[in-house]
Amino acid sequence: MRVSLPAAAALLFLSTAALADPAHPRVFLRAEAWADGPSLPEIRKKAKLRPWSDRLGELKETTHGKALHWRLTGDEASAQACLDALKGMSADEGYGLSALGPVLELPVAYDWLSGWKKFGVAERKMVEEKIVKTADSCVEFLKGNGDSVWHTSAPRSLMGVALAGAALDGAKGAEYAKFAREYFETVYAPAMAALDGGAVAGMSYGVAEGFQPLGYALWAMKSAQGYDGFGWAKERGNWLEGRLEYMALLAAPDGTWPRWGDCVGGSRASMKEEVRCTVDMLALGTGAPVGAWLSRRIAAAFPGNAGYHACVLPDLFVFGREWADPGAYEPPRTRLFGRATIGQAAFRTGWDDAATAVFFKAGDYFDNHGHFDQGSFTIYRRGWLALDSGSYGGFNAPHRMEYLRKTVAHNAIVMGKDADGGQRIVNRQDFQDLGDWEKKKRSNQLETGDIVGWESGEGWTWVAADLRAAYDPKLVGWFWRELVWLDSGVLIVYDRLVTKSPPRWLLHVTPEPSIDGKTFTATLGESKLWGKTLLPENAAPRAVGPGCLVDGKDFPPDAPGSYSVPGAWRIEVSGLHEFLHVLAPLDAKTDPPEAVLVREGGRAGVEIEGKKFFFQARGDVPKAPASK
């Protein structure tokens, strides 16, 4: 990959870098007061107060944390333990999924331990050589033909280069700093801007692993060189603020992520532990009100650990803070992200624990953690009522390969038999930048869906997707899925298609559903999902299960783990060219709404809540449903 920077911008960077104070510490914090972050004296003062004073011991769990512990307390034993760890650390270990390994710990510990009496010239040189080795590996990765720019490896490598540039003095540090800024501005930022704040991977990968290293990288450059990547991005689409909105809207009321893509278990599957530090970094950098709102919300929901994880403590004292009251601010309740790319939409009734949240996706192929589930949706109300079934364990395990990633495991439409009648199986994630993806998208059939309509009216929002490209053109000649979201929490799903193989409409639930004619109900704790099939008019919904069934064969999860919601049953409706369903998440004892099929001038529609919604006739291009 070739990274280039306009000459004028390069000169500006060099002049800014020349003004940087070479003293240490300067990564995330400064020895003296500065405008954009805390100084060492400020953090020392804060460390004496609760709750921070109660957590000082946790700093000693990581190498760089030991250096910070020495900085805050003067504890020589912590400094010595840090140096011992640095001597034993290998630059060939790569980076892990929690502490991010040597690419984070080496440069940050080097910066924070600088000035200790036993961290002399020889010791500094030893660590510098390891930092250079890891940073060079990150540079080569970003310049090579490895994983996609949207893969979590890209921001981690960017972080490694940025931290090396921030920590090291002299020409080598300036070289890394220059590369990090060039890559961010010319490669990474345009790719992220195309997503409008969204994430392409399974949510646990895209949020926790994708957003966190970027926050480290931008704050490293800002603290050490004064480079404001947050301001730069704000002037070019403000996709960083969009990321904060994405995290706010794409979290279910219990703080977990939608189950599309390879959503892992453990701390990365929710906002409980590893996300608030990321939110704080982006919120402080952008100044976006949604950031302060979300940080306070996470802290209130998880007071035991304030939304932090012990493995990511460099920002505990640096970025953790009590936010000012955001007042009447509230994020939008409906939002579409990446209309021309990822095509992900969120709909909510509100922000309380009993709120209903619906998530929908209809976009293109980006990476191998994604599933073949374009056009699918999930529904949450005090639990996942309509879910992406299955549980991510082994990447090549039979459960994932034969069930989890395929269309049959999602709330979508399959054609013919489960095993071969779903969406096209593609396999690629070597997109070096946005232009490379656009080129390969055209030439390698990576186009898998388009959002073709998005509009709101009084009490409703409509989204329409063209899903033809997701399926084998030999099977499907035409397929549009439209959703109408009512602010009350009701979801209308309308499908029109032309296919050579009999289609089946799928809805995945956990409990065995009860079916009464054309209506069905799945009760989960205090909530239930009620649904009604309006089209086909002769439809007979049926329950299939229990198990992760493909053509009658069960592929059980290989590693359910924490936060797993594998599901057990699905509702199937067979048809020919048209499906129309009404879905209502309700309290378990609440009566369902009245919903009836209506027609006008060849158009099908739904009468519900005193309104009639009419869709376009089959064959017409979708547009917002006429409501009366």
C-alpha cells in the first residue's frame, strides 16, 4: 500500500513536530499542564482520592501500568518490576486481544519510566530497539497486502506506529509520527468516513478492538506532537462523532451488542468493561455531547467497575472523569449508518431498560467475520426476542461454517433447501484502502445489498433494501425488503421477490413459539414477541426446532461462553413472491395490537394503530409507504 501526503501538509506536520517538548512523560499525559489533557501533578493528586486510590494496585497488572504506578506513588519496587518486565518482553510476541501486548506496553512504559534513576542509557537503548522492531512490523503490515483496512489489525498497527512516534526521540520517532499521520489521513480516515461511523466486523470486534486502538493512536499523537486528528476528522465528515452515535444506538438496553457477525463472548460482547475508556477518548477528542452522555450512561449501568477493564488502565486516570450533566441531550432514536456501504440501521423506543431496540442490516461484503445475513434484523426487549441464532466459537468449527454464518441462522429469507438456498458465500478481506475495496467490489461480486430508501413520517420510519446481489442470480431475479418502524415499537416487514426456488421467511427465537393460525408468540421472561402473517394470505407459520438445524441436521454451538444467546427455535413461513408480517414486542401480559391486511389499487398494506400503510405494487421501485 502506498501512503502519500501533500507537500504542504507534510511541511505543516514537520513544523508542528519541531515544537514538541522532548521531555518525558508525553504519551497521554504531560509532565506539566497542557490545554488538552492532564498533567502528572494533576493525576498524582487525583490518585489519592477514591475511587482511584482503591484501584492503584490494579496498575501493576500490566508493564506500562507498573511505570504509571511508580509515577503516581514513587514506589521503586513498581519501577523495578516494570524494568524487569521490559527486559523479558519479546518484540516478536505480536499483540493480544486485551492488553494489546508489546506494541502498546513497550512505548508507553518507555515514556512513563523515563527519568527513573535505574533506567539508564543501556536500558533505554534495549527498549528502543524493541520498540523499533515492533513499529517496523506494524509499518510493513500497513504497507503490505495483509488484512483489510477495516480489519481490527489495521487500527492496532496504526496505534503501534503512533505510540512509537510519540515515545521515541530523534529522527526515528519523527519518521514513525509522520507515517502514522499520513496513514490516518490518506488511508484509514477515508475508509472509516465511508461507513459514517459504523463498524463492519462482528460488533465485539468492530467496537472494542477497532475503536479502542484508534483512540490510543490519536491521543498519542495529540499528547506528544500536538497533532489534532479529532479536529482534522471533524472538518471532513465528522465520522468520529458518528462512531459515538453508533455505539450509543447499536447497544441493546442491557449493554450488549447485536448478534450479527462473529460476536465473541466475554467482556468484549458488551459495554460493561472494555468500552467506556474508548468512549471517553473519543468524547474528549471530539467534544461531542453524545460522548459525555454515553460515558455517564455506561458508568451508571455498571457502577461496580465504572465500565473499565483492568487490562486497559493507561487511560483510567488520564481519561476517566465525571462528565458535566448533558442536560436534555438525547441521541436520535433512529439512525442509518453507511447507506452506500455497510447499510446498518437502528430503531429504538427510548433509552430505559424496558425500551425496544431493532437493528437491521443490508450492505456489502467487507470481512470474514461478517455473516451472509444481508436483510436480516434483530429485536430486543428485556432480552433478545428475535435474534441472530448460534454462538461464535471456533472460526472453522462445523457450527460456524455450516450454520452460524449462513443465511439460515438469521431473520432473513432462504431459497430452497437450507444448505444451498441462502446467500452467496464469498471469502475476501484484503482491501488495502477504500479505493481498493471499491475496485474489488466491482470485479469480485462483493456487492451484497443496497439501502434504496430511508424516510420518516409522523410516528414512523421506513427503510428499503435491494437484496438481489446477496443471492445467486440463478436463483433470485429480484428481491426487496422493506421495514416500517412505528415509534410505539411495532415493526412491519414487507418482502417482494422473484425466485426460481421456493422461499421461506425465517424468524429465530429462543423459547418454543405458540402458533395459532396466522399468529405466533414467543414469550421470554417479562416480554413476548407477537407476530402475524398477513401475506401470503393462505400462509401457515410453523415452528422448527429445537436446535441449530440445517436440512434437519443439528450443528450445536461448540463454545457457547458468556453472553451467548444461541437460540433454539425458528418460525418459518413458506410462500412464492410476497411476504407481509407485523411484529410487536410486548409485555408478557399485554394484548397484541389489531393489524389487518388492506389493499388499494393493486398495493398491499397494513392497517394498524389507526393508520393504513400502503406499499408499492410488486415490480415497482420501493418508495416510502403512503400512510392514511
